[in-house]
Amino acid sequence: MTIVQKLAQQVLQQNTRAIARSISLIENETDSAQKESLLDALHSYCGRAVVWGITGPPGAGKSSLLDRFIGRLRRLNKTVAVIAVDPSSPFSGGAILGDRLRMQKHATDDGVFIRSMASRGHLGGVAGATADAIKVFDTAGFDFVIIETIGVGQTEIEVMELADLVLLVLVPGLGDEIQALKAGVMEIGDIFIINKKDLDGANRLKREVEYVLGLQENCTAKSTPPVCMTSATRDEGIDDTLSVITDYLEKIRGNGQLAARRKDRIEKELRHIASAKIMASAEHFLNIDSRLDSWVEDVFHKKVSPYKLLNRKIGEFLKELHWQ
Amino acid sequence: MTIVQKLAQQVLQQNTRAIARSISLIENETDSAQKESLLDALHSYCGRAVVWGITGPPGAGKSSLLDRFIGRLRRLNKTVAVIAVDPSSPFSGGAILGDRLRMQKHATDDGVFIRSMASRGHLGGVAGATADAIKVFDTAGFDFVIIETIGVGQTEIEVMELADLVLLVLVPGLGDEIQALKAGVMEIGDIFIINKKDLDGANRLKREVEYVLGLQENCTAKSTPPVCMTSATRDEGIDDTLSVITDYLEKIRGNGQLAARRKDRIEKELRHIASAKIMASAEHFLNIDSRLDSWVEDVFHKKVSPYKLLNRKIGEFLKELHWQ
């Protein structure tokens, strides 16, 4: 048994240190072969965990809300892994919410694992590293993996695409809330949560969200996402929201949407891996026997033009290959 | 003779409309095969023109200086093509300086062709489009092609790498001039020009530049670039600077630096084209007989893990290929 296979076995046995070591290995990607073996070893155990995404503008109360959700899930004896992602600060490792949670009561609970995710090193960026980390927690038997992002930009959207369902948290009083969201953000929410529902403007925000979602429905033929109202600090609306989440998951499990979503994710992953590997082989190709150098000489001395040369070389390459 | 070969012939005959049409074809890249044929047809005629780059912070007086240089070159009966690049504003097409020049006396001079370059469409970005445009002007027999950028960022550095020699224009009174330049900018200058030499601080700036260049020399073992003083508006220092430029060109022609530089450029171009073509073939590979779809099913149903699958497929692909 290789070291990596042993590591995978330890992850399967829910060994906390093995989990942490696996994620470090994935994140740092100093050894691509080891990383690949580890992910290969984990693959057959994945697919059981439910992956939530939670996102929304800073100040929406995502951490308090997450704290409440974790409390409820723990009461049901479910285990939860949280991946805190903040791509905007690669050096801090996006630990803002992770740190806050860590300081709370779950820190001493073995059923909760909190990890912040940095984008350093990983070829697929922070979304690629997060996708791989989900597999580690899934293999380790966590019932829920919750990925949360601070802020709502393009990278955050990519991260959210890794989730089975996305909770988009909004809050009244942050200005022109909906308008301020970037294009594509409203579309990623499967369930909307208006937190701090006791604040002025909460009901108006709910109506606005429902209005915009109604417009989207007409355009996309996707059913309108539910809009829930909560107050995380007052512990209100949490159970109702959990019911909505449970119903939603049951629905997408039943109608094949969950499987479709996971297959989309696999397709993206395969595309990404294939591109990276083919580019590496292209680089290798260009360097065999310094052929690039001799091509440069030929082009420089007008023996051949760049496209004519490369179309021939790459044409030969393509003709010979036997994709199976 | 194909339409594109005919177009190339017309470019060779210095037909202005053919030149403009060729650059539009390159820039828009709606038809990649046509673009490739055109560039193939031009290739054997290229390499005669001397390519200058001129860059520096906004307000340094690049356009007035360029106006003076063009005037001098025209008196020597040399023809000049100017490519104005402004990557920061893809929609305006970077026409700021181009427009200014167009409005001046050269607008009615057949020996001067001014073109602004937008980054739209071109796979290789604005630097790729500029590289191809240089080939058109070179084929059309322009003695000098001058590429100028507004501002000095990363893309501008890439554009400047297309030149045989780079004039970096600085001016006193823009604040902490040298410090304000981004990393890598000082390194691209082959000849430094301090314009508005009659302003306070011009001599101090010259000493500072020489000091920084002296430090660089110690680090890079590259000979220290000359620093010229000009006043474009007063028409002072222009002829001296032109002598410095001429001497510099003679030197790099003699010692092989010019050829080395052009070969570096060809290498980058070949790498870029090869990557783009191999990626396109990878995309094609993934779509043959919907194989990606069936792989997604296999991975989803745990028949195989992503890396195991792709390493096998890509392994077969690499084993079979005969790069020649």
C-alpha cells in the first residue's frame, strides 16, 4: 500500500490529521502524481455528502446564519464540514468567516470541521482546490459540506457551481441591494434568504427579489427559487428555512436535477484536467530535441512561414493520434 | 490565385486599401483560415522594416516627439507606418494618439500610414494583432513601423517586445517619475528620452535614470542604454536622438542582437500558435462521438476516476503521436 493509499484509508476512517494533510496536499500541489493518486483513491467513496453553497454580500450575516444551521444539523446528529473561500485575499487564505466560526462553540465539536481555502498553488485556482477538498470531506463521511464565500464576484460564482444547492443571503439596508449584485449572481441562487428580517425594508427587499426572480423565470423557464426570511441573531425562521432546503433537495433528487448538476460538474472537471494535461504535452512536444529552436531558424530564414509549418506539424500529430 | 493571395499581392504593391483590408481581416479574425493564408503569403516579404516601439507615461509628449521623428524620416524619403495601441480602451480602438497624428500634417502624406489597433476579436490579444499588422506594413514596404502605446502596463510591455528597439519617453514634473513606473518597464527601454528638457528637474531626472540604469547594468550585464534629452515642441535634441537611434541599430545589427531579438519574437509566436491549435484539437477530441458525455457517465457511476480515465486516454494519445 502506497503512502497515498494509506492516507486515503485514514481519511475514510475519519482521521482528522489525515483529512488536514490531504487538503494541504491538494492545495499545495507540489506533487501532482501524489495528488492524482489520492483523488483517484477517494473517487469511489465520493457522492454521498450533500454540498451546500452559501454566499452573499459582506454584512449579510452569513456567519451567524451558518452557525444556526450547523447547530440544527448537529442536533440531528449530522456531521458538517465548512470550507471558507475568499479568493480576494489569497494570502490570508480566506479565513475570515472560518476564523469566526472556529472561535465559536463548534470548535470543540468533532462533528464539525472548519477549513479555510487559499488559492495558492492549485492549477485550477481556488475553485479547483475547493472541488478537490469537497472530495476529501465527502470520503471522510461528512453528511454536509458547506462552502461559503465572502463577497460575490466571478470566482465566487465558480465556487458556488460546486454546490448541490446554493443559498444566496441578502439583507436590507445595504443600499440598492439587488442592483448592486453583479450579473450572474442572482442566477446562482437556488434558495434566497433575507436575513435580519426585523430590519426596515426586509419585506420590500423580499418583494423586489421575488419580482426579479419572476422576470428570470419568464426568461429561463427555471422554476422560481423560494425566498425565506430569517433573523439569525434572534434565531427566527431557521427551522422554516431548513424545511425549505430539505424539500428542495428532495425535489432535485427526485426529478434528476441533482444528478444533472453533478454530471455538469464532472464534465467541467474532465475538461479542465484534459486541457492541463494536453498543454503540458504540447510544451514537452515543443522541447523535444530542441525542435522549436530549429523551427525558429527556419521561420527566421524564410524557409517556411509559421502557419504553414505548424499546420503541417500539428496536422501530422492529429493524423497519427488514436483517441479511443 | 485565391482572393487572399491577390490581397497579399496588392499589399506588396503598396495599395492603401489592401493594407487597410488586410489589417481589418487580421484584427477581426472572423475567418481564421483566410488570416493564416494571408500571413503565410506575407511571410517571405517580411523582415526588411525596422520596428520602433515608443512608450512612456501619458503626458510625456510622445505624440509631439513622434511627429518630429516622422518629419525627419520623411525628409530622408523614408516611409513610416504608425500603429497606435491602447489596450485599456478596447472599444475606442486606442485611437487617442492615432487621431491626434491623423489631424496633423502627415494626414495628407502618402508616405505615412497611421492605424489604431483595437484588441477585439484577436486570439492573441492586442499584442498578437499588432504583431500581424507589423507584417502587413513590412510587406507593403514601409521603411519604419512605429508602434506606440499609451500608458505603461503589462500589455504595453508585451506590445513593446514586438519592436526592434524601444524608446522610453519620460518627462520631469509628473511626480516621482521612475518610482511610478511599474516593474519591468525600465527594463524594456533601449533608448531613454527625457522630453521637455527645458522644464525644471530635467537634469535631475536624467541623473536618476542613469543611476537606475547603472544599477540594472550591474545586475543584468546588459550595456547601459543611452539617455537623450529633447524638447519636441521647441524641436531641440531631435537630430541628436536620431543619431543615437541610428548608432544603436547599427550596433545591434552588427553584434547579432537584432537577429536574436527577432528570433525570440518568432519563438513566442510559434508557441502561441501551437498552443492555440493544440487546444482547439483537444476540444475537438473531447467532442468526437460525444465521448466526453460517456466519460462523464462513467465517472459519475464510479466506473473510473477522472485522473485514471484521462491519464489512460491522454497516454494513448501521446503514445501514438509522431511529432516530426
